[in-house]
Amino acid sequence: MVEFITQYFGPASLAVGLIAIATFATIVTIVMPFFDGDKLHARMKSVASEKERLRVRNRERLRDNQPKARLREAPKGFMVQFIDKLNLRKMLEARQTRDKLRMAGLRGQRHIVSFVFFRVCGPIIFGFGTFGYLYMFLPDQHPMIRLLISLVVGYLGYFFPSLIVQNLISRRQESIQKAWSDALDLLLICVESGMSIEAAILRVASEIGASSVPLAEELSLTNAELSYLQDRRTAFENLAKRTGLLTVKAVVTSLVQAERYGTPLGSALRVLAQENRDMRMAEAERKAAALPPKLTVPMIVFFLPCIFVVILGPAAIQVMEIRSQ
């Protein structure tokens, strides 16, 4: 075990690994912009088509009296057959899994099927892959060590799909949070100008897309739900569930109360917009206050040695010249 650590985790191996990671990151940074398309246009088009599918589903359900009609056709393929054979339909129908994927922007049935499939097969793929790698490239290691490492990696493979989804949720929430204050100000302006809440949401969705594509997508989907759902409160609550942000939930609560009691929506949105701006300013001040402690270590490691070299360098050269004479 000591020889394994010395051989594969020594300074030379770590240096090669870091160089490889840096090279890969540089290539990805250069190449990725060429593959980026018009995300806003694609997502808004997807939301528009989903709005039409929602209307078609509602008409078909009323016409055929089929309460179990689905928005999309059920996916077919190897993953579905695998799930059916293992009787994992309960995992597909789990409310928590669906809500989590919706927060990540993955709303299709195929996304749920893929998530369940990789969560079940992840430990097998990671475990056997690690065992095969260790067996081929480290044949001298003890079999129990290889088995133990494979079991640990397989156990981590079970959480790998959840880790990816959580990363997507964090990035999506960060994008929505950054643009939410501007969207709320725009919504306040539209409402006070006399526009209805549906028209205001649609206008804000079209304007805020340049700042946050996920927020524009969520607002467009909310506008679509307002057009076909009988209970408007459900559409607003779905917006809060899909984002998972407290600031959005506060605005949704105000919208629901305005719908129920007929209270002026403009005054409530004005107060919420002011609170949101104050919260954003407080967050900026908190980050600014946290900078000095974070800069302490970089200054000690990078700046102070340079200062010592500049100050003590000439004196050291003079001392060396005096000693040489």
C-alpha cells in the first residue's frame, strides 16, 4: 500500500496530473464558445411549443375524458425496458425526483427515465470499471485492496447523478437570483402601467432573457400555465417550486394574495422590489467584508516574498560582493 501511494501519488505523478488537468481545461475553455448556440432562442422556442402541447393535452382530455393523458409520449428504448424489468416504476413516479429535476430545468419524461437508469446502473458501472482498471494497470495489488477501492467508487457512483442534478440546480438558481431584482422592477413597471399580470409576465420574460435565460424560460412557462390552468394560484405556486428561491416565493405569495383578496398588486410589488434591492446590497456588502480575510493567505504566499526580494536583494548582493573581495 505504501509503495502504491509512493508510486502513483508522488510529486512527479501529481505534477503530470496537474499539467494534464490544466491542458484539458485550456482546451475546453477555447473550444466551448464555438459550440454555444443561441440558448435563449432555443429555450423560448421550446417553451412556446410546450405551451401549445399543454393546450392540446387539455383539449384531448376534455374530449376523450382521459384524466391520465400525458403531455409527452412515453419514452421507449433500452432504459425503459430495463426499468420495467426491475420494477422501478415507483422511482419514476416519485414526486421528489420530479420536483428536483424540474428545478434543474429537466422536465421531460426521458430525463426522469435517464436519471433513474443512471442512478441504478451508476454503482455497477463505476464499481466494475474501477475494478477492471485496477486489475489491468495494477495487477500486483492485493485483491482485497482492489475490491475495497471498487466498492468505494461504486458507492460514490450512486450519488453521481444526484451530484450532477444538484450542480445544475445551483447554476440555475444563481442565474435566476442575479436577474430576479431587475425582473421584479420590470414587473412592477408593467403592472403600474396598467398591464395585466399575464401580459406583464410575458413582457418581462422577453426582456429579461438577455440577463438570465432560465428566468425567462420559467416566466414564459408560468404564462403558459396561466392560460390553461383553472386555478391561477397553482401556476404561481409552480413557479416557486421550480425555482426553489425564497425571494421568488415571497413574490408568489403576494401574487396569490392579490388574486384572492383583490388587493393592489403594485404597492405589494413595490415593497418587495425595495426589499430585494436592499437584500442584494447587503449581500454585496457581506462579500466585500469577507475579502480581507480571504486575501491574507495570497498576500503572504505571493506578495510578501516579492517584497522581501526587492528590499533585501540589493543588500544581499552587496554583502556577497564584500565577502568576495
